[in-house]
Amino acid sequence: MSSLVASETQMKPNLHKTLFATCIGNALEWFDIAVYGFFASYIAHAFFPTADASVSMLLTFGSFGVSFLIRPLGAIVLGAYADRAGRKNALLLSLSLMMLGGAMITFMPGYATIGLAAPLLILLARLIQGFSAGGEFGSSTAFLVEHFPERKAFIASWQFATQGASTLMASAFGLGLTQLLSEADIQQWGWRIPFAFGLLIGPVGLYIRRHVQEPASFKKAEKSAAPLKTLIGQQKELMLLAIGLMVVSTAINYMLNYVPTYATKNLHLSSSAAFSATLLAGIILTVVTPLMGLWAEKIGRAPLMWGALGLLILTIYPAFAMVVNHTTPLTLMLMVGWLALLKSVYFSTVPSVMADLFPIHTRASGMAISYNVAVTVFGGFAPLICTLLISATGTSLAPGYYLMMVAVLSGVALFRSRQRMA
């Protein structure tokens, strides 16, 4: 009898080890994304040089957005793999691919050295990372929720807390490099430093992930031979709801990545002011998100989500107007901090709500596809959309209009999902 109890105790997963193993891949994914967005102007100069700086930036953000087009394909392939072969195998594969793309960006010679091959290979690296990221969220969130269903709101919130930590690290690199290196040094080689740091995360994540176990509920569940067929044939509405829940959160996230470029190019603030603002956002997202996950366990998820959406719709235009009409580092930090706070409140609950929408046999695929469609359409192209909106309207308030629109879309999805949030 004692041996049976000991066996069951040994099989019970460790909360901290499971969190670290699951979230480290998510952290690497978002760190590389944040760094690419933060250092877009330097990447544009190195790989997409043109006579017109605006065209160069559009090409850089275009490659940023195009790489997201492959994310739904990664979600389909890796999500189905996770539902059939297991969450652990999919998590190992996605992290390996993410490291490959990161290594290519870190060591790729610039346009001046290898010509047209440089932007093409950078695009390939971003496509590899986009494919691997496509399966990361669904597999890792399913892994967490299925291991700890009694703590789903709190533990799933760490998925997005790690995104905040990644933003924090990327911002710290940006701020540190602008203080320690000259503009010329950053342009020539300094921007590669954070990408190189990102590569150090990968081997640790692979080691940890190799030593975790599959969730017991997944092992017992009946497996689907064709998860995608089931989703398209029987669960289309669930995917639409999951996409809708995600759109405002992912739009805010990529808006925060866009801040350094927005602040320097449109508001004409210094790089250090821009990175200080994003550093503040990273701190708020990292600290507040899991706290909101804990609070959701006590008062429920719906009140937090409705409160964040309502405040966003009411305050986003005044926040952008304040920055545009009274442009200072302080007003930029206030706006970015407010966006990060609202995102933390709303974002903390989204992973567990999305997990509740889908049954186990299609959970990884359903979450991965829904998440990545939302990220691709409303997130990955957010910097490009905002750049085009500002050019078309002639006002730096345009990003605020975009956030208000996606907040309304998420509100509709939240209303339709209310019966599944018990």
C-alpha cells in the first residue's frame, strides 16, 4: 500500500518545474518577437536598406508581419501533432525550431556583405520561428491546464506573464545598449546582442522539457485521428469565439512592441525614453498578470475581463491624445503603463477560458489555430497597420482607433462565451 502511495506521489508533477518547462519556450518566442520589433530601425538598415527610410521601415515591418502568415500552418501541424503524439513531443519540436530561427538572425551577415540573400534569409528565419511559435501556445497551455485543472486561471496566466518578462528583458537590453553603446555601434553590431542572449535560453528549455511527463488526463483521453477535421466540421464556432477573445490582447501586445518605433519616428522622442516606457510595460505585465490570475480564482474571470475591456474603450483615445498633444517621456510612460495594466487584467484570464472552450482531444489544435489566427491578423500586422494608418490619416492618434475597434470585437466574443466560463 505504501509503495502505491509513493508511486502516486512521485507521479504528481511539481508546480514550479512544470511552469518553468512550459513557459520557457513561450518566453523565448516573445523575447525574439519583442527584440525584432524594438530594434526594427536597426534591422531595416542592416537588411533592408533603401534610399527612403520609410520604405525601409515598411519592408522591415512587412517581413515581421509576413512571418506571421505561416503561424496558422504551424498551429495546424504542431497542434495536431500535440493532440496525437503528446504535448511534450510538440513542445520539444517547437523550441528546437525557434532556436534555429534565432541563430540565423543572430549570425546573418548584412545586405552590404551578401546582398539580396540577406533579406531573403532573414525572412526565412522569421518563417521558421513563426511556424514553431504556431504550435507553442496551444501545446503549452493545454499542458499546464491539464496538469493543474484546479488552478487553471492562475497557472495559465503565467503563459502571458512570461510574455511580460520577455518584454521586460528586451526593453532592458534596448535601454542598456542605448546607454552603453554609441548609435553607430548599435547599428553595426550591438543590435545582435539580445538575439544572441535569446539563444542561451533554448538549451536550458530543451533539457527541462525532456524531463517532464504528459498530463494524466491527456493519457486517458480518447485521441482524435484528425483533430483539424473535427474542428472544422464540429467546432467552428468555438474557434471563432477563441479568436475573438484574443484579438484585443494580441493587438495591445504588438502595439507595445511598436512603441520604440512610434515614439522615435512619430513623436520624436529619444530611444532611451521609448525603451524606458516599454521596460515599465514589461514590469507591469510580469508582476500583475499572475496576480490577476490569483484574483480570478476568487471573484471569477468574467468581471476582470469586462472591466478591462470597458476601461480600454473609454480611455484609449484620451490616452493617445494626451501623448500626441503633450509629448514628453512622462506622458509616453503613463500611456504605455496604462495599456500594460489593462492588458494584464484581461490577458491573465484568456488562456484558461480558451482551454475551457475545447475538449481534450482537440484542445491543443483548437487553441493553437485560434490563437495564431488572431495573432497573425490582429497582432503581427499591427505595426504595419498603424504605420499605414498614420500615413493615411496624417495623425499620430490612429493607433488608438485601431485598439478601440479590436476591443469591441473581443467584447462581442466575451459575451458569446459567457455560458462556458462557469
